[in-house]
Amino acid sequence: MRLSIVMPCLNEALTLPTCIGRAKELLERHHIDGEVVVSDNGSTDGSQKIAEELGARVVICPVRGYGAALQYGIEQARGDYVIMGDSDDSYHFDEAYPMLQKLEEGYDVCMGTRLKGTIMPGAMPTLNRVLGNPILTFIGRLFFNIETSDFHCGMRAFRRDKVLGIGLVTTGMEWASEQVIKSRLNSLKMTEVPITLYKDGRNRPPHLRRWRDGWRHLRFMLLHAPNWLFIYPGMALVLTALALGIMLLLDAVRIGPAVLDVHSLLTMSFMTIVGIQTIFAGLFANLYAHLIGILPTDTAFIKQLKRFSLEKLLVVFGAIGLAGIIIFSISFWGWYAAGYPALDVRVTMRHVIPALTLITIAGQGIFNCFMFSMLFLKTKNPIGSGINDHLE
């Protein structure tokens, strides 16, 4: 079979006949060997019976959720290609032929784009149209280098085997983000075509909850981009703190009406410490994501980490800690030699703060490096076989 048109369904008795009719029109008009699959998610309004009477194949998804219904429908589909879309008549399946053509040209995934197409009056809330979708799409493009102008369009076409092979696991609205992100991370060939979004035919509010589901999409993108969530912010903290901190080591710095002195130097110390720990958290997150399959295994990244052996890193961080101890000892010795007098904070803290910062960084580095070395241990336990298994 060439094509399956998959629709998730939860109490869509009012619009389902129109959607099935449009899908069948697409198949008949273009002489496509295909089927209409309705993945029902627990409807109580007779949607299942309506779909069967109209000639669709109904599959009952045992797990609740938009993503679960789509994933189950795709798994049960028989076509080589799949076109998916909501069953609320906001997408007209009889207009989806250009998406199928893109698949036949060799693309693995064809996204619909409402933002480059047409959004009919009343089809999308103004806030979603002006802020929500553009912002989430911008973040997705930035994080994952995806050339799509509408990250969350509900109408898509793809090769069934390709999408089933990328390990989609979410069950809610964030499935839409996961499918795009993992298609990109698994190097599927992607394109897009402009489509029209129509005002849905429901007589009730949509299942989508703007803030809840928007946060779910954003959270999912952040969890799949540990560099953006941890490493880049950590590097920004460290570089900013070092740039200002080095100047403050010499003397107070005036920026406009503000005078930055040892109190600001202490702030830079905390920023450095937090930034470095954030970078370590990003490295751990990357390893964990690769290990459990959230992200495709990046053997090049793991091999780069393995180049820095525990022993080498212990020497580096040991030297940093030793430098801090020496600086602190010199300051203490000067105080002792002078007979423990009252100290000029503006002078003394310019030595004590960097000394304690270096000692803290050394402690961070040493303990984190031991943790990394534990992750690379080979064991006989199949549950904790270690990251080394991903390199073999």
C-alpha cells in the first residue's frame, strides 16, 4: 500500500465525516492506493462507529494523549507513506497532494507550514500566531538548525519506516516537537510546503491548552538541547566573570556612575563557580542523553571526552587547587608576619577571593572528573554496562 492518512481522534463526531471525506477524495482524485486510519483515543460520542461506517479503519489507542494516538496510528498504518493531520477539519486532506509529491522526490519528511501559507480568519488565536508559534519555531531553528518555518504544524507527511525508526516516545502534544527534532538529529531529509489552516469545525474548545502545551514544547526542546540549556549559559557566566574579575583584581572599576570593587569581585567568583558547574552539568546531560537514547549516540563526542583521562584532569585541577592554596598562604603569611593587624578589605580580598575561587574550582573539577570516570567504567552488569558499550 502506498499511503496511509492517519487522524488522531477524541470525540470528533461533528467533524470526522468531513475529514474522512476529504481524505478519500485525495486518494480517489489522484488514484492513490491508500487507506484512512482513525486512531481513536477513547471517544464517547460515537466517533468510532462513524469512522467505520464511512470506510475508515479504526484502531483503538490504549494510551491517552495526542502523541500516543498519532504514534499508535502510525504503527498500525499499512502504507509506505503517511500523511497525518487533526480530525477537526482545520487541515483539508484533499489539499495535501504536494506533500506526497515531496516524498516521492526523495524527502523523508515534509512539514506543512501555516506561517508561509494561509491562516484563515479565526483559525489561530492572535497570541499563538504572533508570539507562540513564531517564538517556539525560532527556538527550534536555533537549537537544532532546522530549516522549517513552522515547527508545530499539525499536518505532515513522511516515510513511515523512517519515522518509526527514530524512537519517538512522548505521548502528549510535545510529540509534534519530538518528531521534528528527532528527524533532524537522525539526519532525515526534510522539506516543507505552504498549506492553509482553516477554522476548525468543532462546537467546543480545542484539546490544545496554550500555556500548558506551549511549556511542554519548550521544555522538550530544552531537554534535547543540553548545550543550549547548560553549556552555553555556563560559558557565558564564566567568560563574563573572568572579563570583569581580572580587571577587578587590579583595582576598582568605574562603569558610568557605578563603582565595582571587592564586592563585585566576590560576585564574579560566584558566577565563575556556578558557570563551571553548569558546564559540567551540560557534559553529564549530553552523556546521559546519548546513553539512554534521548539523543542519537554521538561517538565522536564521547571519544573526545575519553581523550581527557582521569589522571590528566586530576593533574590539571590539582595544579589549579595548588595555585589557590599558594595565593591564600601568601596572604595569610603576610597577615601573620605583620602581627595579625586589622586588614584593609579592599586589598586583602583581592588575594583571598581568587585564591578561594581556585580552590573551589579544583574541588569541583576533581569530584566531577571522578564521576565521569565512573560512567566510562566497563562492568559485567548488563544494566550498568557503561558508555564504553556505545563505542564498540
